[in-house]
Amino acid sequence: MTAGHEPLRIGRIPYINCYPVYGAIDRGLVPLNGTLETGVPSALNARMAAGALDISVVSAVEYARDAERYLLLPDLAISCDGPVQSVMLFSRTPATALAGKRVLVSRSSMTSVELLTLLFQHVWRCSPEFVPGDAEVGDLSHFAAEAHDARLVIGDAALLLQAQRARREGPLGALYPHAYDLGGEWRAWTGLPFVFAVWVAQRTTPVRAALDAHASLIASRDWGLAHLDTLAAQAAVATGVAREVCDAYLSGLDYRLSYPHLAGLTEFFRRLVLTGRVPDGRLAFLPAA
């Protein structure tokens, strides 16, 4: 524990895409000056906005929405440079034919919904009706009764449904013959990586304590990237998805925040600013002690 400071309240997402960042901390291999508090992205966003957490992974849009409140933790993000596999639009018709149709969107992920909005505006060039829905449902038994034409599915549920689709199991193919990977769609449109989530600290968090927590998260991330096979086996047990699928999924994500990732992040923010969906701002990082 950093002298003079209470343990930090640090947020984590329960999805398996966070395993590489928290795996060594969970196993006691890397110490952390803080208590981990789990929630879906929207819950963590709300808790950070209310000051109820000191540091957390949040939707990229949450940072853009209130950049004056937060400092980005350097070199730490959840991103992809192509298909992400866990942020999917499943549709009964081609996306270009969804004008005026009902699309169920996540209550849990601001970034995924904003990305979907941009894709409809600029790539598919139509305006559906977005309806808040459950984006983490892995059971399709009740889907046919719902009044919708497409739905956004995120997280572990999207990975599970993709695996079922690949094996042609269950009603997914009949219900939704069209599937769009939002990470892949962004890459095809812009040529850039996409950053779904970032780690941020409150600007009021003591710098020394925040730096210590950041160092622990980076050390745990580095351990995780060196032990993806171990984490994939854990993910397979948690999700019911085959270990090799989990391995390919985790290996396809990037947990750093390099220049290309920053280019993708700022391009996403720029487009949101142009449409008035977030205020204009700047990237500000946790300073060195």
C-alpha cells in the first residue's frame, strides 16, 4: 500500500477480454494497491462519473464524454485491428436494408452503440430505430418472439453465438443470416485499429497511488500476454466456448495503446465530435511522478 493513501477502488469488466490484464493480479502474482470492483461497462462508466471508483477500465466514449474528469493510463487499452469477434450485429436482413427497422442495442456498452451509429450513417447509409435491449444474452430461445430486425450482441455472449454460428448450431443462422463484426467494419472503413475501452484515473486520484496501480496493471497485462494459453483455458471453462476459439480471440486483441491505436481512437472521437455526440476535447495522460 502506498504510504498515506487508502487502497484505491479499481473497476474491472467481467468479460473474458479482461483476463489478460487482471490474470496475474487474480493469481496473487502481481500486488495491487486497491480493491477490484466488477461491473459491466455501463455500470463502471456510471461509477467513475459519480466518483465512486478511483481507477477503472471504461468505454472509450466515457472518456470522450467527460475528458476533463479523467486521465488516461498510458499503454493500456482493449482494441483490435480488424475483426474483434465480441461486438457483433446480427441481422435478419442486410444492414443496408435496415432503414426504419428496429435494432436492439446494448444498454451496457456506450462505445459499441456509438460505433454502430457511425457505421449506419457512413457505411450502410440508413437510419434504423435503435431500441435498448440486452446485449449479453447467450440464449436464443426467446429471440424469435421479440419485435426486432437486428440486434447488437457484445462480450462473451457474442463470442459464444459466433462459435455456434460457425458450427451451425441452434437457431442463429435461421434467425440472423447476416452478421457484422464491428471491429472489422471499422477497419474496412477507416484502415485504422479500433479502441473499445481504455483505463482511466480520476484527476483527483493521488498521482503516486495511481502510478503504482498503473504499474501493477501493466505488469499483470504483460504476464497475461505471455500466458494466453492458460487464460484461454480459463475462458473456455467460463464461457463454454472451445479453448482454441478463446485462444484465437484473446490473441486477436491488443492491450496496448500504440500510435496506430491512438490514431484510431482520435479518429473515432473526431467523428463523434462532428456529429455533436461528444464535446471537443483532448487526450490527457497520467503524468510521471
